[in-house]
Amino acid sequence: MPGTHAILGASSAERWLNCTPSAQLTADMPDTGSEYAAEGTLAHKIGELKLRKRFVTGIGPKKFNAEMDKLKADPLYSPEMDSTTDEYLDAVNEIAMALPEHPYVALEQQVDFSDWVPGGFGTADCIVIGGGILHVIDYKHGKGVPVPAESNVQLMLYCLGAYVRYGLFYDVKTIRWTIVQPRNGGVSEAQELTVEALLAWAENYVRPRAKMAAEGTGEYSPGEWCRFCKVKATCRARSDYNLSLEDFHAAPPALLFPEELGAILFRATDLKKWLSDIEVFVLSALLDGEEIPGWKAVEGRAVRTWTDQDAAFKAAMEAGTPEEMLYERRPVTLAALEKIMGKKNFQVLNAFVHIPPGKPTLAPETDKRPPVTTRPTAEQDFTAEQ
């Protein structure tokens, strides 16, 4: 099928594996870039350069510094990228050093898994092979939503493609994959798989669903994977799912049961995301001149700014305002200072940092954090009675 290689990529695999017809539905829709994506691309290039200096021959200090200067000249560069990519380098180095033999390391390697996914390929950030282990490491620069490594289909497909590429040259027995996300959770490692288990997953789960995705067949299935879908605001299946909240109103008792509250909360969580997606879509359509019955785009609250702050302050002083009243001196926040110093240098201040318990917040049962409660324990009750 023409163009399938761009439709069934590893980065969108969670969506097309769960909602198979969405792949063809969105195939001809344009991709929209963002400044965040461009920042991520730059950070990846910096990380790749550092790994090449460490693991690949032929990059001396002079060439490394020259290449790094070019990357740092990018307007999107920030000093934080140095510390986050250092964490990426440290994570890969630790993985490589733990192997029983000197490993083979490949960077930004294109891998092909088209034996199971029509036209399927992707680019693995880092592949480390040694001691019968094939390890794929993925760097993610974003700080919006943590990306867990466990059951991560993007990384599993990268592992599959890496095994296809290197399995004939190395005696690989074990497959591992890790996500390094310094700005959002640090390092996440998945449970390792045998080669046989990975191939069974590809054959029994990926192949049939990839076939449906390539053909545009199967059922539309809304879920977490809608987040990056191009039709997340206008998808009818997602609308039907969210508007079915009314199903919960028919419980005979006057009060809802706990299991009903849990189910409603899950549904309402996506309902809020869906509403936000629709608002963004409708505003964009109105600004483009389209008509959405009942709605229009208007100017929001304006924020006043100086046209020339220095001239304004000079005029204020001439009007009798003391200069010291025009400026505030206050300490930077803990987070801002860590960004200025970098995480490694900031460690000298750890003795002055207090981390109180976090404010209780809702999370699904699958969240790895332990549950908290304000109910006294049996020991506390006993002590209180004494």
C-alpha cells in the first residue's frame, strides 16, 4: 500500500495498534510541528554528539567542540539541555559498563520491522549489544507526561527491528529497553524479555493488528492513545464514548456505589481532555474563517506592557517616585537555581533542601506510587487509647 511506511510508524504504534482504522483515516492529514518538538530534536542531536564522543571512534575534542558550538548557536538551545543530555549519557554509560564484555553501540540507527508491520520502520536513539543482551535506549526531552518503559510498544518495535538487523551477527538471548526522560521522571526500565517472547508478541499481536491498520479495518477505540491523534477533537467514536456518561444515571439507589464513582471518574478524565481538544479545534477553525454555529472568536483579556520601560521609569522618577521603589530584589526559586547550576552542581546544596510529603492527588491503581490515607493505623489507635 503506497505511503504505508509513513502511516504505521513506531512512534504512533500505540494508537494504530489499539485503534486500527485511525491509521488510514489520518493518513493524508498534514503533520503539525511545534516548538517543543523542535527543542526535542535539538536535544537529541546534542545527546547523540556526546554519545558519539564516548562510544564512537573518530571524534576528537576539536571536532566535538566545533560541532557542539554549532548546536549551541541554535536559538532553541538552553543550558538545561547540557544537564539533561549528560543524564542520558550517564544512563547509557551505566548500561554499557554493566555488560560482561565490551559492547557494540549504534546511535540513531534506522530499524526495520516490516516483516510484521507493512512498511514499518523507525529510528532507535541508542542500541547497545553485548553478553547476549540487546538493549535499546530512548531519550525523551519532554516534560509534559512521563512515558513508562513497561509495555511501551514503540520501544518494543525498535527492539524487534534491532534484533532483525543484528540478530544474525550477535548471539542475542535477552531483550531490554529503557527510556531516559530527565525532565519528567528520570530513567524508566522495562522487564526484560527473551527473544522468543518478543517474536511471539510480534507474530500473535502486532501482525494481525498491523494488517487491519494498513487496510483501514477494525473498530475505532478511544483511549489514552487519542492524545496525539490528528482527529482527536472530531472523532465520532470518542464523542460517543464521552457522551455515554449518561449510562451511569440509572442506578436505583439514591447514592452512587464506589465502583460507579471510579468508573465515572475514569470516563470524566478523558471528557475533560476531549473538551479541551474541541475548544482548540473550534477556535482554530473560527480564526481561519469557518463558521461554527453558536460560537465566535473574540479578543480575550489584554495584558498591559511597556513600550519603553527605561523611558517610563525615568519619567516616573522625574514625577517624584524614588528609584528604589521601581525595582524588587527577591531570591530565585529552588527550581530556577537548579536550572542555573545544573543538576550535578546543585547536589552540593542537597543538605539545605527539604522535600515535604506531596499533596494527596488522585491516581489510577496502575500508578507505582504507594497509596496514602488519613485514617489512623491500628498502632496509632492503640497509642491514642493509652
